[in-house]
Amino acid sequence: MSEVTIRAVTKAYGNVQVLHGIDLDISAGEFVVFVGPSGCGKSTLLRMIAGLEAISGGTIAIGGTVVNNVVPAKRGIAMVFQNYALYPHMTVAENMGFGLKLARIPAAERERKVREAADMLQLGDYLDRLPRQLSGGQRQRVAIGRAIVRDPKVFLFDEPLSNLDAALRVATRVEIARLKQKLPDTTMIYVTHDQVEAMTLADRIVVLNGGRIEQVGSPLELYEAPANLFVARFIGSPAMNVVDIAAGARKGNPAAAAKLGVRPEHLRIAAAGETPLFSGTVSLVEQLGEVTILYVDIGAAEPLVAKLEGVRRVSPGETLSLAADAGKIHHFDASGIRLRALAAAS
Ligand SMILES: Nc1ncnc2c1ncn2[C@@H]1O[C@H](COP(=O)(O)OP(=O)(O)O)[C@@H](O)[C@H]1O
Ligand SMILES: [Mg+2]
């Protein structure tokens, strides 16, 4: 069991600062996801934990030992990348066991570990195949298996699903969720730009933006109480509607509120006699069967997006009044900080 402690960590490439002082405590056995837009520094931070990038400032400790100057092989970590470079001429079993062979682990033990990892990843029937005889998802599972056999204390994943098509991505994501259940003592750190992966896999999500942490919390904490506009818009799909108070709101907003946010799934058609939150003209309707997504022009820069359950017979051009329960409405000050979060913190 190994915890990972990150203290005031910075990274600069030349005079370009890409991480601006990261502080983070990851408990042993925790599954933590780093999520954020492309270029925000997720891979850099992960690679610094792995020892593949030098640390410009601050410290990283694994299992209580500062590893700033410890080579990757001595950190007790294993890493799975987006590009699962498997040896094309080696079977699945040989690929998975190759690192152990290099480490001169005896054949019997090697075989046992490979078999164990293969069973964990539903690869038991594929051990004699070559990589080209596997689907992309299976190949990525072999790459994960190659990491498992080394019994890492900390498992690092850098966008392991991003080269897979949509269906394989979902199936492999489920496989990683199973793996987490089977290895409850292994600390896992997983990088993705995909908020759905973050929401479904994480015990805790770390939202990064421009080399800084915006918020750390459980998936539902981030969904229900985003600390600021960035997190509010990044977590959830379609993204939260955010409107200037003057443009959309009627009354009852906190004094400091500059913007109001409401998630598409929390909007409903206003009941007869109810004061609507928004009124506007439907500009586009997307029928997905399980939900209907409406784009409503309320005179703001962006159309309002409403996600209503089931099939709704609404046509473009119709006028619509929408409401939301008070508890589902978020307020943000002029700098984008969520007001209730401020109140709760003080
Ligand atoms: N070797 C490098 N040299 C210079 N800049 C780099 C290098 N690696 C990454 N960067 C820059 O650091 C920033 C963060 O990159 P990265 O950690 O790969 O982002 P992410 O994984 O979140 O997409 C980006 O602006 C990127 O261009
Ligand atoms: Mg990256």
C-alpha cells in the first residue's frame, strides 16, 4: 500500500512554467483521476510521479519516501500509456511476461503471474495470440496486464482509452473499473481529458486547468457543488448553462451573484402559473429517445440547453417557459467563484 504526497510541485520547460505549485495527497488504494483540457499539465504531473520528467520544484513522495531523485524502476510504479507499444512478434503471454523475464524471475513464477493477470483482464483465452490478432481494446488490456505482473504499488494510466473507438472505450473502461475492485490496495492515478471517464472511474477527481488545481472532490461533489465556473462547465454533459443575471434571471438571487448556472437536466417545462426561470423560442430539437435536448433562444449569446426526460413533442419556433428547483440553481460571483461554496467554506 502506498500513498502519494505531492508538495508545491512546479514544472518549467525552459522559462515556460507549466505547473504552478501542485499540492495533493493521494491515499493508499485510492483511484484518483486527473482531468482537464488538453495542455493543462496532466501528463506532465503523471510523468513526474513516474520519474519520466524531472521535478523543477517541490517534492513528490511515494509510500512516505521522497522520490525526486529515485529512478523510475525503483519507485514501485507501473505506467500504461495511450500507445500500448506491444512487441508484434511476441504472443500475449510473452508480451506480458517480458519485463519479468528481463528481471530474471523464474519461468514458473512468471507463468503464474501472467496467468493471474490474464484472468483478471479476461485475456485467459488469448495468451497464445499475437498482438495483430487482437482488437484494440484487447491490446490495451495486454498493456495493462504487462503492468500488473510487476505488482506495482502505484499504477499510473495516461489516457489509456483515447486510441479506442467508442464501443471499445466503454468496454475497456468497465474492465479498468473491475481491475480497481480486484486490486483494492493498489493506488491508481488515471489521466484523461474525458469527464465521463473521470466521473465513472474516480474515487476522487482532480480538475486541472492551466497548470493549477481548480478543485479536488468526489465525482458527485464536483457535480453538485462545483467550486467555480470552470469546474461547473467542465463536469457534466451537455455543459451547465451559465447566463448573466441581468439577461436571464427574474429575482431572488444573492446580492453578489453575477452569473447563474443551471444544468440542462435540471430544467423542466414551467408549470401553469409558475414563474419561469427562462422563456424563449426553441431553435433546435434533438430527439435521442431516452431524452430530448432542446436549444432555446433566450436572447443571450448562447442558446439555453434543456435536457428533458423521454420523447417530447416540441418543434423549433415554439415558445417555451422553463423552470428549475431552487436547490439546482448555482450562483457565481463576477470572478467565477461559486457563491454557495464560499458561504459553506466560511
Ligand atoms: N517536453 C516538453 N517541452 C516543452 N513543453 C512541453 C513539453 N512537454 C509538455 N510541454 C508543455 O506543457 C504543457 C502541459 O503539457 P501536458 O502535460 O502534456 O498536458 P496534458 O497532458 O494535460 O494535455 C503544454 O503546454 C505542453 O505544450
Ligand atoms: Mg496528456
